[in-house]
Amino acid sequence: MHADIVGRASDYLPNVTCNITFVATSTVSSTTRNGPSTIALKSLMAITGLIFIGFVLAHMYGNLKIFAGEAAFNEYAEHLRELGEPLLPHEGMLWILRIVLILALVGHAYSAFALWSRASNARKSRYAVTKAAKSMFVSKAMRWGGVALLLFIVFHILHFTTNTIQVNGDYDNPADRLVSSFELWWVVLIYLFAVAALGMHLLHGVWAAGMTLGLNTSAKAAERLRIAAILVAVVTVVGYILPPLAILFGIIP
Amino acid sequence: MKLTLNIWRQESQSTTGAMKNYVIDNVSEDMSFLEMLDVLNEELIEKGEDPVAFDSDCREGICGMCGLVINGQAHGPEVTTTCQLHMRSFKDGDEITIEPWRAEAFPVLKDLCTNRESLDRIIQAGGYISANTGAAPDAHANLVPKDNADRAFMGAECIGCGACVAACPNASGMLFMGAKITHLGELPQGQPERDARVVSMVDQHDAEGFGGCTNLGECSRACPKGIPLNVISQMNRDLLRAKSHGK
Amino acid sequence: MTDTLSGTEADTKFYTQGEPIADAAAPGGPIEDRWPTRKFEAKLVNPANRRKLSVIIVGTGLAGASAAATMGEAGYHVKSFCYQDSPRRAHSIAAQGGINASKNYKGDGDSDFRLFYDTVKGGDYRSRESNVYRLAEVSKSIIDQCVAQGVPFAREYGGLLDNRSFGGVQVSRTFYARGQTGQQLLIGAYQALERQIAAGTVEMHTRHEMLELVMVEGKARGIIVRDMVTGEIETHMADTVVLASGGYGNVFYLSTNAMGCNVTATWRAHRKGAHFANPCYTQIHPTCIPVSGDHQSKLTLMSESLRNDGRIWVPKDEADCGKDPRDIPEPDRDYYLERIYPAFGNLVPRDIASRAAKNVCDEGRGVGPGGLGVYLDFADAIERLGEDSVRSKYGNLFDIYERITGENPYQVPMRIYPAVHYTMGGLWVDYDLQSSIPGLFVIGEANFSDHGANRLGASALMQGLADGYFVLPNTIRNYLADGPFDKIDENDPAVVEARESVENRIKHFLEINGTRTVDSYHKALGKIMWDKCGMERTAEGLTEAIGEIKDLKADFWQNVRVLGTADSLNQSLEKAGRVADLLELGELMCIDALHRNESCGGHFRAESVTEDGEALRDDENFAYVAAWEFGGDDGQPTLHKEDLNYEFIELKQRSYK
Ligand SMILES: Cc1cc2nc3c(=O)[nH]c(=O)nc-3n(C[C@H](O)[C@H](O)[C@H](O)COP(=O)(O)OP(=O)(O)OC[C@H]3O[C@@H](n4cnc5c(N)ncnc54)[C@H](O)[C@@H]3O)c2cc1C
Ligand code: HEM
Ligand code: HEM
Ligand code: SF4
Ligand code: F3S
Ligand code: FES
């Protein structure tokens, strides 16, 4: 047994004398557990999630440059690759960012799946009737929505970054690839789906990240958090759908 | 009124159970849900059938002993304990499905009775303030601002029924644990052990086989004492703080 | 043998008069020195030896949990038992109102002596001065202890603890935690207990029911329990046994007690020789939600504080009882408490309010199903204070009421009726809380010690915690200092006998295979007790009741139907054991009530009244504790009297007119 601190009243009230000496009995003991705690896991999810939010907002800003004209957009893409030069080699900063994002993605997915599996181990026999419809939906939406986002990202990188998937001809500058792609309605549709999934993921995710990081400790804080989540989700969705829609409807030639 | 009941019957922890169907007549709307089951049991005994085992003690919503999942909802359709649910929440001809709390950390002992000692073990891990008998200073030696006292009280209202676990899609015990951590953490007396408490309780929670929380909020909706979700956030914050202190 | 003046011809045929007894453990001298003296004189146990001494504690309510935690902390080896699935669920959790302490934080003139005085007077001068004074003295430490543990008592804006006044006393000395004082105090004790369980000093056995006491060579040395999940019969031995098993109000079937409350632990000890004191003293609480039908399993208390603003009435005319109360005009209503007790009105003490309600219902003027209810009307209060203000004061109680009855008390007057709430009687103990069996200690509601014939509001919690945290740990060491006692083998004939008697009893229950359910017997017993040994008792009724209970008991052992097996979770079997013991207790209660031919506190004998129909105490003949010795299954109980001496308080007749 752990006979460490015997927390007495005098520990927090120095002016009180303790006149009782008892046989030492333990205070808080600790158990050994396997792997990280569930709260550590969800903290990892929250922190990686926040990294994603940062990226998503920055990326959105970049995408919106298309409204400033093709040149500006291309210049921006180029600028990204020149960041940190000459301290870093060409594309150096970009690779650092990419590595951070990949690590975050691995961490995020790992914690999501680890919690998922612990949850299914925590209830092996199912209820005959369930009424927790809303939260079941949210939990499924987060998990499957996340998987959908992952698939989309793979497709998206093959599409824009590596130019492996060419939907509407081969262009060597980003702006042309963009405009030519989004002239096709079904490409736009794929992106709209992806953005919708992202919006949903963020709507719950931002709030959840706040909960996990201990930002919701009063009714007021809860309200703030909810507003922040809605704000981030709405800004993201609007910011992302503008370029494809503008291109599809010919606003950007 | 006349009702059809689908009740989970299970002989013991080591056997597998199944739903069984019963019809009960002459249910009065003034009966509590458990009194309705009492009546069913009296009928079963008269017919020579084994009565349905379910837990209850105070029957006034405070001991936390009762708890059934009724039509998929922990403690049934109202926000209250099962013993305080009355039959006027149902109507003639209803079909009601009654199941035990389901979670690996709450094994079924018989029919609708479960073993919730895992919750006690979480408290053993640190859900207390070490204050040996006789060593206490005068109660007024230490003032507690009303806001803190009220929030501590809010956490202290938990009756340990386990509905939060039963309702959580992840079978997580975080609301129960967060309530205790908030209760003790709001008080000056609770500070010396605050870091050690949260670390140790969270470890115990996980070791018991509860699931992790993914902020789904079902627990708080089912809680008969209305413990809010922010106690979970408080616990997360305390844990991060404890970790930053190197615990 | 003392001559009995009490004995009417009817009652002596039910019992035998025995030798008087006395409390040998209480020191004499100035009242405020007695407890310090006893603490000093009680032998000490060296910390290193405590580990070798084992203590069994049955019950984890305020009394049991606080005792187990404290004894564990001190280093004894403690084994704790309860029948619920967690120690936190003991029925102490249900206490609403508050806990008294003579802190005098309000500076309104409170003191140990005043609390002592109020408690003795409130108990209608049927309690021991030494015990009650000690209770008052220790009350302050309880609050300190609980606050240190984190019990969230109500506080004022400045951070100081808040107090309210309670139960007709003139000072504010009641500490409270909204309507959940019992819960918060119990959780504090429970957490202290869990801490000791983690430390390994306390071994906890939940879902274990004590079914027999093991006595070896005249001393209490262990208990036989049934594991309520596996059905296994276990033997637990120790140097001493403490019973903290709560009250027996469930003998009335309907009461504010929990479903599992029972008398088994104390009754089994009584059968082994422990005296049972004042079994007939029961407290009836005036403001409970009335019975709505046969199916009802328990009664719910509505806090007494409702009487501060609600007005109690019934129709003047029997014919109006079925009407919508809102249609009955003012002149046709009888505000009977205000009429009979103009000085105290709706705020008369519990026993008086309860009896008055019974009287008007007996006259046929009761309202609601079965005519067993009176109105508690908030219409005036709502008009005077506004609905919002009433809601903020009593909202949660109104909600409970609405949930249970389906009626909205903001619109229709509430209906209330008295219900059994607390039992002042229990195992006889001396000043050390030791029963008449050496090595068997009894604490909390299970003993008879501190409340006399009536308990003041907010004093049971005080007594339970005083016993568990401060009194028992200090007195039991006097006994333990002579230990450790010889280890008893599980094959010792006394142990084997106890275990086998339990096994045979269980086997017997399962073999009867009769036609009636256990609950039906419990209900029948409850009805007899309520009708004849309830709020008003007469020699005639009690004599009948004794006969009826004997018959019911005989029928029970012939005709009860308990299904299932012994080696599984079997709730009918659990109930059967409890009801069997309650049947025996019920009979003793009636005998006690019959022999006490006076009215005092919760015990009202229709034959002993003043000219205007109020309770009349008889100090000449009844200023004693009635301690009953078990007389065998077919024999008669023996009455031992312990005289009550009042050195510091003068005996007076209570009046509330
Ligand atoms: C509704 C209600 C409201 C009340 N309000 C107040 C109030 O405001 N103020 C006040 O001062 N008092 C109040 N009281 C009275 C007070 O709550 C009780 O008298 C007191 O809490 C009893 O405590 P206890 O520890 O003696 O027993 P309990 O808390 O009843 O505990 C009994 C314990 O014994 C165990 N047990 C019993 N039999 C066995 C057995 N055979 N084997 C194993 N274990 C067993 C049980 O499991 C339980 O753990 C109230 C009572 C009720 C019912
Ligand atoms: C492998 C695929 C993914 C899965 C399975 C997944 C799953 C989840 C789940 C279950 C949550 C909820 C956590 C909680 O409620 O506490 C979550 C949160 C979050 N996810 Fe994902 N996700 C994935 C990919 C992504 C991607 C690609 C992004 C970013 C574009 C992202 C951004 C976020 C954010 C910001 C949060 C909030 C942080 C938090 O909830 O703690 N996720 N994810
Ligand atoms: C509909 C709106 C979108 C447009 C117009 C768009 C456009 C682009 C373009 C043009 C690139 C290539 C940049 C370059 O290589 O220079 C790119 C890369 C990328 N995009 Fe998007 N994108 C959109 C939505 C998203 C979404 C919703 C996500 C994820 C949540 C995402 C994640 C990424 C990632 C991870 C890269 C790779 C970055 C790198 O490593 O170079 N994009 N995007
Ligand atoms: S938090 Fe609520 S639901 Fe969970 S155990 Fe406590 S009272 Fe029950
Ligand atoms: S429902 Fe479960 S996921 Fe968390 S918020 Fe409640 S514990
Ligand atoms: S039986 Fe006690 S809360 Fe329901």
C-alpha cells in the first residue's frame, strides 16, 4: 500500500495543529494501466484537430486568392515553396509543414481508432432498443466522416499536388488545374461533399476540442465554445465552396 | 391500463440472457414504474414463476440503487430515477422494453441487477479528501466563496446510479468521475490532493474497462441529477494541469 | 423484583417482570465532565497492537461508515458489511432537513446545555441525561469533521456556513445542504470509508446480509452472513461486533424507510441475549404524501418546512370531502391546527400535528383516496408572496409532489398524511454503547440511546455521526484493550450451530412452498401495526394486535411461498428472512406499547390523556427505559427497567395550546 502523504487538515491550514497521530494510511493510490489514458488519447485528438483547423483556415485563405486572379494564385503557391529560403532549401518549409500534418494525421487517426475500439470493448452486449439517436449519429458521423475526409485528402493530393489524377486535361500551373477541374460539375460535387463532411466534423470537433482541453467549465464558457464552433464551421464551409462554385458558374473564367 | 413488457431475463452472471415477453393488466397511472414491476412479480410468484430481480432501495430518487433502461433510455422517458418514474408517463397498450445497464464494467448479476462496484473503486482511487477523524480545524477556519460552494454542491449531487455509463454510447464513466473531481476540486480542502486525485481516478476508470469520452453528451441528458457536461471538461483541465505539474 | 404499577391485568399475561438494570458505564459528577472523564478512563490500545484487533461493523449508514472509517484510520482491522450494492446507498442518504450542532455561529444564545435541554425536552423526558449531554458536546466536532472532508453545507455569500431553525426550537442550529443533508453527510463518510478500503484497513463486503450473531463463551465474536449474489453462507469472526444496521420502521410496511430496511441484525442479537429497549417508540412524520392505492410500496416525506407557509385544513362537513377543494368556500373549511392550537398553529411538533390529522380523518373528514389525507394549502402563501417566491422556496418539493401524484400543487392544495418515519427504540446499550452482550456494540438508529420517546428534527444525523466518529472509537478501546481474544476455530460448536441454524432456516423457507407471497404477509403485518400500534394505541387494540400477529406468524411459517434457490440472487428469500423477524418484533412492540400505560412522545395511549385530550405522561410510574429480554420462541419476554434520573433538568408536562 502507498503510505505516502497523510493529507491532514494542517496541510492546507498551517495555523492548525494536529494532535492526532494515526497509523499512517494511504492517500491517493495509483493503478497501473495499459497504454495511454482515454483522456490522453482524446487530448491527442484535440491537439491534432487544432493543427488541422489551423491548416484548413490557412489553406482556405490560399484558395480564396483565386479571386485575385490566376497570377496571384500561382504566385501564392510559389511563395509557399519559397518560404524560409535561403535558410531552408526550396520547398523546405512546405515539407516541414507536410511532415507535421502527416504526423498529426497519424496521431489523430490513431487516437480515433483506439477510442473507438475501447468503446466497443466497453459495451459488448448491445441494447435491444436504443434511443440515443442524436449522439449515435454524431459519433458515427465523426468516425465515418473522418474516414471520408481521409479518403478525400488522398484523392485531393493525387489530384492537385501530385497531378496524378487529371480530371480535365494536364496543366502544369496550379491555377489552370483548378479552373479546368471545377468546370466539371461532378468534380465540384465531390468537393462539395468533402466540404460538407469537413463542416460537420468541425461543428462538433471544435466544440469537442474545447471540452477536451478544459475550456468549458461554466455555462458562459459553454456558450462561447458553441459559438466558436459554429463560426469556424460556417467560415470554413463558405470559404471552401466559393472557389469551386465561382468557377462552375463562370464567375472566374 | 394494459401493457406488454419485454424484460431481460438472465439467470446469473455466467449465463446468457434473453428478452422475455409479459402482459400486465390493471396498471394504475399512480404506480411508480417499480411498483408496476412489484405487481408483476406478485403475479409471477402466484403462478410459480421466478420473479424478475431488479434493484431498488430508497424509492425516493436519492440512493442511486435503482436503474433500468426503459425503451432504450436510462431511467426511462423522464429525467429522473427509475423509482420516481410513474406510469402516467405511459399509455394503455404500450409495449415497454426493459433492460439492465449494459457495460462491461457493470456485469449483470441477475435479470436487471448489475454490479457497479467499479464506481466505488474509482472513488477508492482518490475520490475523497484525507481528513482523519478528530484532526479537523473549526469549520469556520476556512471560508468558501458561495460560487465555489455552489459548484462543489452541484458536483456532489451525483447519486452514483450509473445512468451516465448506461446512456453513453462509449460506456464511459466520465460524468460520474467529473462530478466528484469538480466537487472536491472547488473546495480549499480539496487542493492538496487535487493533482494526484485526478490522475489516479482516471487511471482506475480506464483500468475498470469503461470507454473513453468523445463528448457526445448523452450522459448528462440521462443524469437524474442534471450533472452538466462541464464537469467532464473540468476533469480534463485538471488532468492536463496535473500532468503539467509532472504527476 | 420491582413491583409494577404499570401492569394492567391485560398486559402482564404477555411478559415477565425481571430484575432492574442500570447503566454501569456512565461516570457521575458534573454533567460536562462525564465524557472527558470516560474518555480518559477508557483503556488505550497501543497503535502497534491495533492491527491485531479485528472489528466487524454491520451497516454503512452514517453511524457504520463513520465508525468503520475512523477505526480503520486508527489502524484496527475492520470488516464492514451492508446489504446494498455500495456502502453509499445506506438509508441515511434520504435525510433531507439537516443536522444540529451547538456551534452558536448565529450568536443567538445556543450552547451545549441548550441543545441538551431541547433534546431531552423534545424526547418527552424519556432519555438519559449523560448520553444526551455528550451528544450535544460532540455535535460541534461533527461539523468540523464533515467540512474538512468536503461536505458542501449551505453557505452565505461571505463564505460562512448557513444555519436554519428546525423542529420548533428557538435557535438556528441546523446545518444543511439544500434538501440533501443526509446524502452529503453520508457521501463524506463513505469517501472516508473508501479511502480506508484502498488503504487496506477496511475490508468491504457489499450485498452481504447479516443473518446471525455468533457468540462464544458469552461474548459476541462474529456474524454469519449470506452473500446475496451467490447465496453462500459465510462466517466472519472478530474480536468485537458493532451493529449499525439502522431502524425498523418497515415493520409498518409503509414508511419513509427504504425497501430493505429491516430489524434482522438487531433482532438476531436480541434472540441471542441483547436487550431490546423501548421498541414501541416510533416517530410519525406529519407531512408525507398519502397512500394512493394497494400497490404502494413506500411513503415519501415532504419536508416539514412546508408547514412554515402552507395552511392545513379539511372540510367542516363530511359531505364536502369529495368536492374539488377550490370549490369549498372559506367558511366551510376547518383549519383545525390553527383552531385547536392557536399559539403554535400549523407549527406544532410532529407528534401533535400527526395525531390531529388522524383525528379529523377518523371523524370522516379526510380527503383523497380512502379519506386518508388533509389539505396543505399554499393559496394564501401564493397570494401573499407570489408564485415565483413560493417556487424558489419549495419548487423542488412541489415537483416531487407533482411527479408522484400527478397534481399541480400551485393550483390544487397538496394532500398530506402522517407516516412512520423513525424508530427511537432499539438495542439497549450502556454509556459505552455496549449492549447487554459483552463485545456487542450498537450505534446509530439501531440502538435506543439518545432520543427518548420522540426525536427532534435534525438530531438523528447528529447522533449517528457522533456515535460513529467520536463516541464508539473512544469507548470500544476499553473493551479491545483486553484483546486480542483467543482465535475461534470455524468448527467451534458455537460457530457451527449459528451457521447451521441459518442454513436450516433458509432451507425451511424454500421448502414450505405455500400459497401466499412474502409481501402479502408484510402488508398484513403493516396494517395491524398501523391500525393498532400506530399513532394512537389502546389496551384493547394492542391486545388484539398481539393475537393477530401470533396468528399471522403461525400462518407465515405454514403458508409462505418462496421460489427459486438458496444459491443464487433471490430477492424473495431475502424478504422472507426480514419479514419473519419483523413479525416477531411487531409482537414485542405491541407488548411494550401495552405495558407502557402512559402517553409520551411518539407513544400515545388513548387511556392516558389530559382533560382536553392531550397526551398525559406519567413520570411517577414510567420514568424508565423498558429493556426487554428475549424469552424463547414459545416463552414470554422479560422486562428489565432502567430508571431514568433527572439531575440537571426538571420534568415538565409539554403544552402547545
Ligand atoms: C426520509 C427520511 C428523512 C430523514 N431526515 C432526517 C433529518 O433531516 N435529520 C435527521 O437528523 N434525521 C433524519 N432522518 C433520520 C436519519 O436519517 C436516520 O435515523 C439515520 O440516518 C440512521 O443512520 P444509521 O447509520 O443508523 O442507519 P442507516 O443509514 O439506515 O444504515 C443502515 C445500514 O445497515 C445495513 N444493514 C441493515 N441491516 C443489515 C443486515 N441484516 N446485514 C447487513 N447490513 C445491514 C444497511 O445496508 C445500511 O448500510 C430521516 C430519515 C428518513 C427515513
Ligand atoms: C482518419 C480520419 C479521421 C477520423 C477517424 C477522425 C475522427 C475524429 C473524431 C472521432 C473526432 C471527435 C473527437 C471528440 O469528440 O472528442 C475528431 C475530432 C476532430 N477532427 Fe477528426 N478524424 C479524422 C480526420 C480528420 C481530418 C482530416 C481533419 C481535418 C481536416 C480532422 C479534424 C478534426 C478536428 C479539428 C477535430 C476536433 C478535435 C477534437 O474533437 O478533440 N479530422 N476526429
Ligand atoms: C474546395 C476547395 C479546395 C481547393 C480549391 C483546394 C485546392 C488545393 C490546391 C490547388 C492544392 C495544391 C497546392 C499546391 O500543391 O501548391 C491543394 C493541396 C492540398 N489540399 Fe486542398 N483544396 C480544397 C479543399 C481542401 C480540403 C477540404 C482539404 C482537407 C481537409 C484540403 C487539403 C489539402 C492538402 C492536405 C493539400 C496538400 C498540401 C501539400 O502538401 O502541398 N484541401 N489544395
Ligand atoms: S453523474 Fe448522474 S447519471 Fe452519473 S452516476 Fe451520477 S447521478 Fe447517476
Ligand atoms: S455520453 Fe459519453 S462520450 Fe462523453 S459526454 Fe457523456 S461520457
Ligand atoms: S431506489 Fe433509491 S434512487 Fe431509486
